[in-house]
Amino acid sequence: MLDLPIDIPEAIQLATMIGVFGAGLYILNYFLLQIGVIRGNGVLYPVLVIVAAGCVMISMAEEFNLAGAIIQMAYIAISVIGLLRGYLSRHLVRFSHPERQFISHHLESLKPHQARRLLNTASIREYKTGDILIEEGKITDFLGYVLSGQTTILKNGQVINTCGSDEILGELTFSLGLPATATVIATEPTTCLVFDNIRLSRLLRRNRHIDDALKAAHFRHARQKLLSSNKHTLRAQKQPAAA
């Protein structure tokens, strides 16, 4: 037992020790949060808060303090609400088939509730043959994922690549405010998942993890698209030579 300088019953000493443990747990929990070991929106942080608050409440059994009790009960209630919200967001999130298609190809690193928040900024659009999705030289905020159909990419009027389903369009100029580097035309009826620039930019500013995941997807796809464009150009150059 804690050896206090005055004679105090063992029950009170035990309650004091539990309270000290709770206070230490509060400090440790906050320290781990600040150095990035645990996350505020994870499960561990609110669980440790509930345990710490419960310990401090027990320590007030002998000398009840209304203000302190209200604070601890508020911590417990808010943490329980956070855990419940996290559970519902992880287990009750639903996606349409096109959304699952996009997630499986580009956003597997995101948790379901994070992917849901991202996809809430997008809508499905239909394009007819000949529709221009992106026009070279013009500033555009178009960012889309091809669900079905076919598009052709032209630079200076020359075909440099084609993009079919599961391709991303506009990732190189999205949110940069720069003119498009090429023109994208639908060469057959095409369906795209198109993101709203304002809503998406606002979300990415507030959520670094979603931002990092989307940037990584853009980087991977831009690299693949560049390699594909180079192969397409080489084939086009060889064909006249062979003729």
C-alpha cells in the first residue's frame, strides 16, 4: 500500500493509488497522442480516456467533488460516443458497385469511413461520343475516374494515348490552377466518377491521411500513364518507318 505520512485506512489508500494511476494514464495517453503513437480518431485513445476517468472517479469515493465528477463523466460519455461513432462508420458504410471498383483499384489503404467521405465529393456523369472532358491549354478542375467506355488523349492534335475503364483523368493538373497539358475526348459512350473540386479540396485540407492516399494513387497512375504514352508514341513513330 501507499505509505502515507499519516494513518489513513487502507480503503482510502487504495482509492488514492487508483486515482494516481488514472492521472498517470491521462498524462501517458496525451503524450502518446502528441508524439503520434496513437491517433485521436482511433480506438485506443478513447478507451484509455475511459479507464483513466473511471480511476479518477473511484479516487473521489471518499471525498466527493462535484465539479471533478462532472468532468470525468463528461470524458467517459464523450469517449463512448466517439467509439460508437467509429464503430458505426466502419461497419455500416455502404458503397455502390462503381465506388467499390474505384476503391479496389486506387484506395485500398483507406478505411471504409475515410473512403466514404472521399466519395461523397464525387458524382457519376455520362459522356457521349465526341464529348470533350478536358481541353488542352485551358484551366480545368476536372478529376475523374473512368468507370466504363473509352477516351482518347491528344496533344497538339496528335493522339498520344487512350484511356479506358479504371483510368484516372486530370490528376496532373487537379487543384493546381494550371492549363491542361492535353485534350481528352470520349471516343465512345463513357461513364466517369467525377470529383467536385471545391468539396474535395476542402476535405483534403482537413484530412491528411485521405490527401496522402489520393496523392499516392495519382502518382502511381501518372507514372503508368506516362509509360503508356511513351509506348504509344514509339509505336506511332515505327509505323510510318515500316511503311
